[in-house]
Amino acid sequence: MSLQNPVFIPGPTNIPEVIRKACDMPTVDHLSPAFAPILKAALAGCRGVMKAERGEIFIFPSTGTGGWETAISNTLSAGDTVLAARNGMFSDRWIKMCRRFGLEVIQIDVTWGEGIPLPRFAELLHEDKAGRIKAVLATHNETATGVVSDIAGLRRVVDEASHDALLLVDGVSSIGSMPFEFDDWRVDVAVTGSQKGFMLPPGLAITAFSEKALAASRDAKLPRNFFNIDDMRATNVANGYPYTPLVGLLNGLALSSRMLLDEGLDNVFARHARIANGVRAAVAAWGLAPCAAASELYSNSVTAIRVPHGFDPARIVTHAAERYGMAFGAGLGDVAGQVFRIGHLGMLTDAMALSGLAVAEMCMADLGLDIRLGAGVAAAQALYRHGCEQMKAAAD
Amino acid sequence: MSLQNPVFIPGPTNIPEVIRKACDMPTVDHLSPAFAPILKAALAGCRGVMKAERGEIFIFPSTGTGGWETAISNTLSAGDTVLAARNGMFSDRWIKMCRRFGLEVIQIDVTWGEGIPLPRFAELLHEDKAGRIKAVLATHNETATGVVSDIAGLRRVVDEASHDALLLVDGVSSIGSMPFEFDDWRVDVAVTGSQKGFMLPPGLAITAFSEKALAASRDAKLPRNFFNIDDMRATNVANGYPYTPLVGLLNGLALSSRMLLDEGLDNVFARHARIANGVRAAVAAWGLAPCAAASELYSNSVTAIRVPHGFDPARIVTHAAERYGMAFGAGLGDVAGQVFRIGHLGMLTDAMALSGLAVAEMCMADLGLDIRLGAGVAAAQALYRHGCEQMKAAAD
Amino acid sequence: MSLQNPVFIPGPTNIPEVIRKACDMPTVDHLSPAFAPILKAALAGCRGVMKAERGEIFIFPSTGTGGWETAISNTLSAGDTVLAARNGMFSDRWIKMCRRFGLEVIQIDVTWGEGIPLPRFAELLHEDKAGRIKAVLATHNETATGVVSDIAGLRRVVDEASHDALLLVDGVSSIGSMPFEFDDWRVDVAVTGSQKGFMLPPGLAITAFSEKALAASRDAKLPRNFFNIDDMRATNVANGYPYTPLVGLLNGLALSSRMLLDEGLDNVFARHARIANGVRAAVAAWGLAPCAAASELYSNSVTAIRVPHGFDPARIVTHAAERYGMAFGAGLGDVAGQVFRIGHLGMLTDAMALSGLAVAEMCMADLGLDIRLGAGVAAAQALYRHGCEQMKAAAD
Amino acid sequence: MSLQNPVFIPGPTNIPEVIRKACDMPTVDHLSPAFAPILKAALAGCRGVMKAERGEIFIFPSTGTGGWETAISNTLSAGDTVLAARNGMFSDRWIKMCRRFGLEVIQIDVTWGEGIPLPRFAELLHEDKAGRIKAVLATHNETATGVVSDIAGLRRVVDEASHDALLLVDGVSSIGSMPFEFDDWRVDVAVTGSQKGFMLPPGLAITAFSEKALAASRDAKLPRNFFNIDDMRATNVANGYPYTPLVGLLNGLALSSRMLLDEGLDNVFARHARIANGVRAAVAAWGLAPCAAASELYSNSVTAIRVPHGFDPARIVTHAAERYGMAFGAGLGDVAGQVFRIGHLGMLTDAMALSGLAVAEMCMADLGLDIRLGAGVAAAQALYRHGCEQMKAAAD
């Protein structure tokens, strides 16, 4: 594995130089006044990126998994029922966590590659006149399959059922990379991590809670200690922390969120879409198809690519690492033997993306797949240079 | 606050240059073979530093508080009884966490400045013929008071009572700085963090579990998710992680633990004792006294210093930060208005320690305390230059 | 210009992570014993990489240009005659420097793209029975044209003429990237810089002097002050320096030279040849040709590429920077309007090289050149994956 | 030697965190537009710090010694006469360089510890009706003795003699630390380095040339190549460089000069004076005396301290390094056996300064000098806490 190559895993992402430097701090006394501006800027930045002006942000030294636990343990009680679709490895894991906490899960199994089945959710919510369902869990972007689900649609479904369930959304691999509207979608708890759209090393679980979620937290009975938002809020208001904060990462988060907001979220999302379109064009040029079942499900942060039947896609990942020193994502769970994944979130240049595609196609060719070298690269190039035709015209 | 001055808080500590560089890694795919040597070295290093050859190490992306939660939630069930002394802020917090988890706590209140009252523990354990007490919780070094308790003695007490309780030890501010014998003391769960004796930034809860604790974990019913040692073990054995690991910090931990072991733990402890002796000599020269009630309780990682009655010690901490850009620790909890603290753990040179003492005495003088400038520094110098007399002799 | 993209200028090169960290040192007292091992390792490493076991190494805080001055001013006197070919920008500049020093230059003009004309040199040296020519200057690798000259052949020519001239070689863009034999070729002064094959930031002029050159220095009358090898030698022997050394860069040089030697110079050169072959395969696939007039002149550190007549190649460089944030080299001097350059020296992965080729072909297409996207990339890929056919076979 | 301790050599100085990060850049193509803002900011910053609005700045990849060479070789011709005082190691070296260049030097020997003898200079300049003296060389701050000379006075002396000589000033260890007025003093060439008041690693010779010096350069005949200001000017105007620039250091220089200007030069100088006063108070408390012969000669960047007769001061420097891992400066040249030096330029906090004094007095005590521990520290503390008495009063 070369430290010089970009990584093409769906997070942690390639960390921009300035962000690495912002994270690499000497020890700062977190109980001194020097901590306040860092914490404030990090919280404000997250609020901006999550479009959660009406939300309250809580940042825990942890990972996305800790964010899931924060969402559940602060809003629910043992025996509560939640509704969730299992359409990938990460929705599956969140469901399993719920069960461990003694929650009842109405698990809707869908083929991996599909999104959250809104009609089925609509039915179940309509039927639940008693309000047994306390929360609807949604994985915005399934990192295992490269499938983005329709959270705005899910909000409508809940509303149309006049259902009072909380809407808990895993935005780990979407927030900062694809449109996410905490306020507009009236999300109740959103969860992400530092190592995805925020372009930082891992180490922070970032959550936003709505007023309604905060109200629910007052009755929630699941044990919560490390991930207790009351402790976090009580200390944050005085620019403190319930335990030792990860000052360097928070400082990095303050910077990276400002970078995203300065660039403009719409521009950030357009940049991700552009890079993703190039990757998908390459996939098509290779004669392969995304795992995502329909184009409206395509994720702009990761593409899971189906390989020909009988070919083990893990070989691509291993070969890329061993021979070319480059990291791709392997298939996980139900699609483990069917896909490999190219992560394309965070700060990627065209050149970086093309290097990943070039290596991917060398690997596939090396391993005997019928891939024409340069084909995927050319397809992505055609897309990346879009808008440069006028130069050609001017030169003619 | 100056980034050029050393910090004198009792953790996070001053991070040596090489360790900062080891932590500041570009993104490494944690699912690639590149992660295995990092994880293995970190685990082996912790085992060495904790003298836990018979223990199993689990490292969570978290802080010491997460380590407490790991210790409790993996070994106990709601309703279980634990025995604990409250002799400082951190023992107090651990007790509160137990209560939140629905544990019964036999809380022994002692004056802050005292250690764990072994005779009282002996009584209670002897009386507990029914084995109601499932665990004894011990804070090895109370960071709030600078008091080190006798864990070897506590082990003897438990043994003499032929009691089967688990021995759970918070070694957050002792491990890596003062003698700690996981195996010899037959500790069942030991907890520490990256940001103390290991000289790293915060972000890792480091725990060691004995065979007995692992056995207890099989029956423990408290919900455990993020801090689940079963998930950690199941993935670690294959050089994996249950979620995204903090690769940079683990890499730093691999280095810092090797540095400690290469220096020799006895030398590391002697170094800490030496620096601490200098600080205590300065305290005496100032006419002040440690919070610790007796010399055998003196901590080598932090000294809490009692100020004259009626003087608010928080002023020293504020003044040091504002005027001299230096960080000391404020008093916490029961001793908040009585002490300020000088942290002296991690990699400190004589020169660094003396700079802290020099600033502390300027602050006290500035604020009207009757301190002779240079007095504390001179007392520490006399100690730090010990062994150099022969030079003088040779020069005569 | 993106800091995330690799650079494709012919130096400074892409700096590996570990080397950046080795250079980024806190202040070290260069008069303390801490400096000796750094200086020694740097000197020994340079000796190894230059294959100059019989040479003496002098490292000046400067650049390659300072190295040229070191070579001249320490061995020659005003009025001395030197023989040099002008076959590119850098040989031209060295010649100009000689003239400024009041040296007589027998300048052999050759078409840029050609190497040093050995037959012509042979003639001139044969004719020079009086030994008027004091030194032969040779630019081993002309960075402006991507042409490598035959230094071993030049040595033979000098020998066959039984001529006593010093052989001064500019190895700035060859040493560490292509075979260079200071001892075997009996080079008298070799010159390079830190920012090329040594993969460091710029800042050091690295020179090796033969016994004969050292002898010549005793009679040389050109003023030499900053670049005086006598001052350097007199201080280096005591692990000192005639002025403040660049400790961080020297520390980086100690590491980078060890990395090259550990990898094995033959492997390093083979790696450069492999990457360069891919670049040249791409050039051919684009229907273009290197500036170098014959394949035996091809440089493995930089390729200058001729563009179609009437097209301004500087537009490619500008467009790559502005549109794709990537740096290529522009044409210089006589070939300024005819070529652009791809630097491929230092530590480059296949993935990095392919990203440069992909961007180069997008730029050419954008600007209206008749380039099929992916064509050059595919040609390079075919070469880079060489040796992987057996995998395909095994998979069949 | 500990990398954690501050250094107390008179340069290179302790590098602030942000400056280290500014210098540690990935490779930037210096021929791309990315270089222009870095170069411009560095040049403008130097102009500001040197107060050289009427001067032209030239920055060479080199050290202060290269700056001396730049000053001489660009303004003088072989056989020219210069006037210089030899009052320390660095003035001595500059004189020697002049001689090597074939200049005639009127060398005024003064006891080391004295400044430039203005009356003697006045005499000589008055006598020189023929204008034989082409330049007056002045070492503003003699780093070897800690003596600052009166450059404004020297300007007056030259003016009063109605002499046309150029005024060439070595400000290596004064500029950025003590008042320096390029324009007001009508300095013709000023020389400094990156590693002193600019707080950077070594690697840059920074020079400012007056109009008169630029005019002189047109007739100057000394060979100049690497240090040729014409080449530098010709390329700088187009944001270029005559060879590969040290982009990282220039980026650091852009930042450090802005930091100095943002702080306000008067504040910077007051800060240096304050720290220096503390050091001198310590020296007095030790019963020792500065090498500088009178208080008006005291340098605020370095103090050379006379030790008792018969005691070898080099032992202090060696002992400090070996025993306490701290770097002080040894005595040089004429005062080698008489003084050791404490450098106190650059960004030093009170705490850092006190740590140096504490170690110095331990060393002296260790080696048998009659030093009361804490005495020097207390004297400096009394000074550093000046202005804090009101706190004490308020507390009373």
C-alpha cells in the first residue's frame, strides 16, 4: 500500500493538506479559554453543513457507530419499536444494535441495491394507529451498495400517515457529500462521522438533534453514559466537555466545515456528482453495472460495482493493494461476492479519480476480466473535460 | 495561551515530536494489510506497559470515560452491587456512571486527599459472605487530588476476605507513569487513555481484561454496543475492527508504548518520581502542602497544592493562562476552592518542569501570596541536579 | 493548482511522506553533538548514491546552480579554457556562468534534442596537445530536452585523447534516477541538488570531488567564498559547518539516500525506467514524439514532447494548471515553442503517472489537438501491468 | 539534547508551530501561478520588517554568509578598499571574505566586547579625501559578543565626513529583534538570514539594496553568479526565480514577516528587550557580567557572559547539552575561553526564558561555580512579572 496514492475506500477519505495540519495540534488545555473558539466553530460548522439551524449538535469522541448509539440511547427505551429497512451492511448493523438494546425492530428486508421501500413504510405507518412505532430508522446512503434513499420522501410518508415517530437518519456517508436537509426534512436525529464528507481522520461521531428528539430524550430510558447528550449539552454551554475532547480533530472540523461552507454546499455536491458521474461512466464503459438498482438510487459518494458472475471481486481489492498499492472497498454482507466498491467522496481532483479508474481497470485486466485498458478512463475523461469544448473550438 | 509553553495539566500531556509525527498519518485503508502491523504493535505495546501478559487488550476510539463504561458494561448486570470509595472527582464520576447503569453502589466517602480506605474495604468484603459485591472499583491515581491508592494492598484485602469480586481499576493517570502490575495484582479490568502516560493526543480508551473478567462478560447483561469487547475481539483477531479505527492514534500508540518499553518501565517511573519530587520540593519551599494527606499517597503524575485559606486557587490558573500563557489544573469538586494542580506526567524535561514552577511562583506572587520568587525553583533545581556534585568536586 | 495532485515537473519532485517528516525538524543546535550523526549519514548516503567511494562529498545550502559554481570556482582560474556542448537550457546556463567567471569556453552547439557530440569532443581533445582545455563540462541529463548523454563514453573519449582535463558533470536530474558512476567514470566533480532524485525540497547543492579535482582546487584562483570546499572540508571533519547548516534538509537527505540504497540503486533505476517507458508509450500513442532525437538519448527522469507545428505547447501547461490543478513543465530556450515536458523522476507510483498522462491528454484534447482520450493512458497501462499476464492466464 | 527543550543559541531560534507548518509544504511548481503570491508576500514582508520601503529585496537560498557575499560581490570590484571594525567573530569573518575577494580592508581592531569605534571611523573617513574607501562594513549586532553597534551614529559619521562610501550592514542577528531602519539610516545593503529574527529554519539569505547600491552594482566587477542580484531582479519581476526557489521557506517567511508586522515592530522589539533584560538581571544576580563593555552596547538578541578567570565556559555548554539536553552558545574566537552565550531572540515566552536560566545556573553550580540556585531565575522573574503588582495590591 503506497502512502502516495489516493485511497478509494468510501471513507476515511483523502485528507487535504490544510486539514491534516489543523488536526495536528500540540496539546491545548481544553479547560482553558483557548478551547471555546474551537468548539464553537466546530459546532457552528456542523450546523451549517447539516443544514440544522433548528438542530442541536453533539459531537462525541467516537465513530459513526457511536453516533448510532447516541441516536438510539438518547431517544428510546427498552421495548420500544422501531421501523427500519435492511438494504445493506450498515442498515443491518444499526438494526442489530437496536436489538441489543432490547428494542423491537420491524425489519423490512429489501434486496441489496434497492433503497428504502417508501410504499411499504407508508403502509406500516398507516396501520400503526396505536403509535407503537417510536422511531423510523433510515440509512440515507448505504455505503455497502452505493444506494441513496429518499429521505425527503420518507418524511412525506411519515407525515401523510400523520405518524409521530421520530425520524433517525444515518447520514454517515452522505452528509457533506450529497444534499442533506436536517431542518427541511424535519429529521429528528442525524448521525455522521468525521472521516467522510468532513474529510477528517476518524474519531468523531457528529449528531444533530431536533427539538422533538430532545423532548424524547427526557423520557428515554435506555442507559446512556458516554454518549449522553445531557452531559454534553451541560458542559458545551460553558464551552466545556464532559471528558477530554479531541481538540485537534475538533479544530480540524472547524476548518473543514468552514471550507465546505465557503465553497458552497451546492458546489460541493455538484463536485461530488461530477466525480461520481465520471466513475459511473467508466463502469458503463467497462460493460459493468452499479449495484444500485436504478439511476435515481446512485450514490455520489461510493459506487458498488457488480462483477461478472463467478468472479470473486475481492481479488480486485487484494490485487490493487498488493500490486498497485491502492485501496478500494470490498463487497460486504449480502453482496460480498458480487461487488467491489470505489469510494469517491471527500476532496478528489479529476486527476485523482482518473488514477483510481486506471488502476481499477488494470486490476480487472490483470485478473482476466474482459476489460479494454483505458476504456473507463476515457469515458470519465470525456465527462471531466466537459465545458472545455469551447477551447477546442477557439483553437480551430 | 502559548503553544510554545509546555502544559502542566494532568493530561493531555506534552506530546513528543516523534509521537506527533507518528499520529499524523495520511489515510490508510484499515481493511488493508497495512493495518495489521499497526494494530498488533499497539496491542502488544499496551500489554507490555500495563504488564498484562495474561490480560487481553481492547482499545476503543473514546476517552477514559469510555474505558469506565467498557469495564462496567462488559462485566456487570443491572442490579449488581459494586464497592467503591469516593475520594476525588474521578472516582465520584465512575460511581455516578454505575448508578446510571442501575448498579447498586456501596459508596465509601473519604476525605479528598485520602486514598482508598483498605481497612474499611476489608470489613465490607469480609461481611459480604453472600458475595453480593460483584466488583470492587478502584481509582489508582485520583487526578483531582494527586493521591495514589494502594492497589496491591487492595488485592490483598480482597484475597484475605476470600472474596470473588472483580477488581476494576481506573489507571488513567497512573499507567505509564507509576508502577502498575496488571498480572501481579490480578486486576480484572484496567482502564486508561491515550492522553496520559502514553503521551498521545486523547482519543483512545485502553483497557485490559483478565480471564476472570472475560468469563464475567459472558453473563453480563448491561447493554453494550459501541464498547462491546466481543465485537472488538471478534474483529481484532483478524486484524480488523468493529468500526473505523483511529489508525493514526493507534500508530502513535504503537510507537509511544515501544518508547516506554525501550526506556524501561522502571526508568520511566523513576523519571516521573524524580520530576515529581522536584515539584513537591518546590511546594514545600513555597510553604504550601500537597492535598494528598500523607507522603505515601503522593502521586508522581499530578500534585494538587493547597493554597492559604481564603485565597481562590482558580485565580492562579486563570492568571497563568492569561498572563504567562501557561496551563495548570484547577481544583475540582470538593477541593475546588482549595487547590490548584500541577500535572507532571508524560515526557517532561527538568527544564520544562522548572519553567512550570517558575511561572507558578510568579503567579502566586502576582496575586499577593507570600511567595519568594525563585524559592520553589531553587528547591527543585537542588533535586534535579542531584548526582552532579561529583562534577563540582572534580572541579574543586 | 491543487496540493492534492502529484506534480509532473522535472523537479522538485513529489516528496514522500516520511521524507517530509524527516525534513520538518524543530531547531537542533548544529554545534551540538546532535548534528554529527545527521551530517555523517547525509555525506555517507550521498557517497553511496553517487557511487563515489573515492570521492569527497560537499553539501552546500544552495541549489544545483550553486553546485555548478562550486565545481567551477574550486577547480579553475580566470582565463582557463573549458569545453562544453550547448544542447539545452541547463548546459547553456552553465556555459554562461563560466563566461561570467572569465573562463574561455569552447562551446559546441548542437541541435537541442541531441546529446553531447562525442566525436567532436574527441577531435578537439586530440587537437589540444598543449592541454589548454582545463575541464570538460557535461550535462548528464538535459532537463530541458529530456536527453541523457553518455558520460562513460565521454570519459573514454578523454582517455583516448590522453587528455588531462577535469571532467565536471552536472548530474542534477540524473543522479538518483539513472545510472551514475562517479568512481567508475572517473568523474572529477559531480553536481546535483536535493530536489530531484533525492526527493527532497530544494535547498542543497550536493557535490562530489575526485582526488584530481581536490588537487586542482589547490591551484584554482577563482574567488570562492560561500562555495569554498576548503572551508567546508575543514569544518566537516569536525562534524561542523562553515555557517549555519540546513539541519532539517540534511536529516531528510540522510533518510532519502538510505531509502534509495535500501531499495537498491539498480531497482531505483529500473523503477524510473519503467515509469518513463510508460510515459513514452503514451507519447507514441498520442502520435507525438519526444524531443530526444534517438531512443538511446531518452531520459528516464523527464520527457520533452514535441507538439504539432503551429501549436503553442505553453498552453498545455497553463491549461493543466488552471483547469486541472496539475503542474507540467513548459518548453525552455530553443525549444520553448515546440515542446512541453512531463517530469517523472522521484518516487512515482503507476497510479500517479497515469493520472498525469490522463490529465495531459485531456488538456491536449481540450485545446484541439487530435488526441483520442485514454489512448496514452492505455499504452502506459499495458506497460505498467507487464508481468501480470500470468494472473490472467491463471484465471482462465 | 532534547527536542522538547527550547534552544538558547543565538539562532537558529525556536520556530513557532504555525511557522513550521507554513514551511512544511508539499511540492509546489515554482513556475506556476501558485508561486507569485508567496514570493510577493515574502518580499513585501521583508521590506516591512527591514523598514526598507526604498530598498529592493533579494532573497537567496543560502545563509547569512551568502548574504555577505551578495553584498560585496554585487557592489565592489577587486582592489576596492573597505573600512571595517573587527570586534567579534562575525565581523572578522566578513573581513576575511573581503580579503579573499581581493578587496583592501582597512581593519580597525577593537577589543571584543566593544562596538564599532565611531570616532576612529570618523577620522579615517575625513582623511580619505580621495574617496578610496568604497564601502563601510558594519556588523550591527556581534553575535559572538552580544554587542550592538550604533548604525544610526555610523550613518551620521559618514555623512559628516561627506563621504560617498556605501554602508553595508550585517543585520543577521539584529533585524526582526532590534530596531533597524534601512531607509532612515540610509543603509545601502542590509543582510540577514531566515533563522534569526524571522524565526524560520536556516536556508535564506535576505538582503536589501538601496538605489545607491543598485547603481554601484552596475560598475561592480567582482564575479557574481549564484548571488547575482541582476538575475534575481530579472526573474523576480515576473514572479520567477533564477533557479529553484525554496518555496516552503519563502512561504514561511511570508507568514513570519506578517506575524512580526501584525504584532507591531515596536512591540516585537519591546518583547525582545524585556526578555533580554531578564537574562541580564539573572547574569547580575549570578555575580557575572556581560561581555559587552557598556550597557548601551547590550544586545537584545544574545548575551555573552563572562565566566570567572580560569574556568572554561565551554564546559557549561557541553554539560547543559549532555546532562540537561539544552543548547547554549559557546564562546568564539578571541573570547572563546572567556564567555558562554545565551541566545534570546525570536519567539520566546517568559517561561521558556526562565527554563534556560534555571538550567544555566544548575550547570554552573554542577561545575563548581559559586552560584546560588534560583538566584538568576528570581531576578528575571522579578522583571518578567513587572506590571503585576497591581494584582497584588488589588488582592491585599
